[in-house]
Amino acid sequence: MFKYFNKRIKLFSIWDIKLAQIVAMCVMIVLIKLIPQITDLRFRWYILIGVVCAIRPIYVMFIKKEKV
């Protein structure tokens, strides 16, 4: 399954990625409207979640060596 999605993701352009980010933002807005208690979390939780989610992309972008 991962091989299939890795092949498919290579077909994405920057526009596709940005559109997916806009969709994710819209989903978050809907979640906040449906569950307003999400906004009651402390600011540190949002920072922690952001750092945890950024680890993999930062690793792939700056540290991982390209296969030849």
C-alpha cells in the first residue's frame, strides 16, 4: 500500500500540495466550529503538536540522504 501511495504522490505538483493544505485548514475550521472546546487547550499543546508533526518533513528535507 505504501509503494502505491509513494508512486502516486510523485505525480503531485506544488499546486496539489497547497490545495491539500487548504482542505486541511477548512477541516480544522469545521472541527473548531463543531467542538469549540478545542480552543480551550493551552498554547503549549499546539506548539508540541506542531513540532511533532514537523519532525518527519524536516528530516526528509534536510537530513535524509538521496538514494542514487
